[in-house]
Amino acid sequence: MKHFFSARIRVILVAALLIALILIVVSSLTGLKLPEMLVQGVLAPIRSGVSKLTDQAEQLYSYMFEYESLAAENERLKEELAQIEDQARQADSIARENERLRNMLNLPLTQEGYDVVDSYIISRSSADWSSTFTINRGTNVGIQEGFCVITANGELVGLVSEVGSNYAVVKSVLDSSLEISATIASSGYNGMVQGGYASGLDGLLRMDYLPSSAVIRNKDQVVTSGSTVYPRNLIMGYVVDAGFDDTGVAKYALLEPAVNIGSLEQVFIITEYSVE
């Protein structure tokens, strides 16, 4: 053979020689024996890996603990918010009740000749929420069909149309089946007021049979004329428009109801009054 060692073997021998020299130098500098150096060389990467895993585990535990702590705090804050909202609702309800009681102090109901029963609305008609509603009073407190229903401020709400032992159904002034004798307070013109549903005037009242010569102004107040069912001067609404009816010989007026039927919570039923 021309060459005793191949080029690859020579490279391996040279590398081994260099590694041996490096190990000898490091051993002399550190005082470690060759086996100890080999062991440490193998264990060092393992120690590093274990250390990293330990650090990651600690971070994960810290994150989980913090997450649980935040979740618990979030739940506590939700409970506190629910309590605050409930208190706000109760405060709002109390405020409305106080306002109603204050209104009652200066109420036309307190005039001599009025006997009333207070009640609360418990449901509204599913077919037409603003034409009928149910209250929490009935025959057990003397309520009867045909009794007049008003607000704390003496505004006309409607008429009791059905009654049970502990409930009653009220037909509001917006219901087109009610016809009520009324007067324009400022001028004395008389007519009949009916709910506007039948003529497509949702939410309004229509006053018919007014004289063709009647002078009708916007914001004129319309009140009940008085009958065996409705006391006099209950406020019905305010004029928002007027014109001639289809015959051309009489006028009509459109009224905005004095009370927002949809927002009512409490009403008063007149059980007895003196006809003037």
C-alpha cells in the first residue's frame, strides 16, 4: 500500500489527539480527573434541561394559581354587581311609589264625594297591550263592572269591563268601543270621545259631533262632561289636530291622551261618587 493510513483515518487520529490534549489541559486547570469530566460533560445538558423544565413548571403553577385567583375575584365582582343592580331597581321602585304618594296628597280623588280603591296593573292584553289591562283588585274589595278608572292626578284611564274575585279587566280610553261624553274646557263645546283604533289612529282619541262653527285650538284641554258612569272634569286629553268630518257639517278633534296607558303601574277605581 502506498499510504499506510487513508486520509479519513488521519483526520480521525488528529481529532482524537487534539481532544486528548484539550482534556489533559482542562484536567490540569480544574483538577478534575478524566472520568469526572466525562460524567459532567454528559450530565451538564441534562441538568440544564431539568432546570428549564423546573422553571417552566413553576411558571405554569404561578399562572394557574393567578388564573384561579382572578376567576374567583371575577365571580365575586359579578355577585356584587348583581346586588347593586337589584338595589338600584328597588330604589327606583321606591322612588316611583313615593312620587305616587306625593301626588295623592293633592289629588282630586280626596275631594268629598269620591270613594276609590287603589290597584296595580299585573298584565296587559296580548292582543292589544294599550287597549285593555288587568289589575290586582276585584269583587273582594267591592269592584264591579262599569266602574270608572283614573290616575292619581285625576286623568281618565278607562272603565272596568270584567271582574273576578281578586282581579279586574280595564278597558282603556284608547279602546274604540268606549264612547264618552266630553267637553273642551276652554270653550265649553261638547262632543263624544272615542279611541282611535277603529279609524287607524293608534294612540290617539277622536272627539266627534263638534259644531261646525267651533273654534278649536291646539293644546285645548278636553274633560269628561259627567254622567252616571264618569264624574265631571276628569282630564281626557289635549287637542293636537282638528277638521271637518265626512259630512262636512260637523267638526272633529284629535286628542293626545292625558295619560300614557303603556307606562301606567298604578290606577284608582272610583267605587262611589256624588253626581253634581
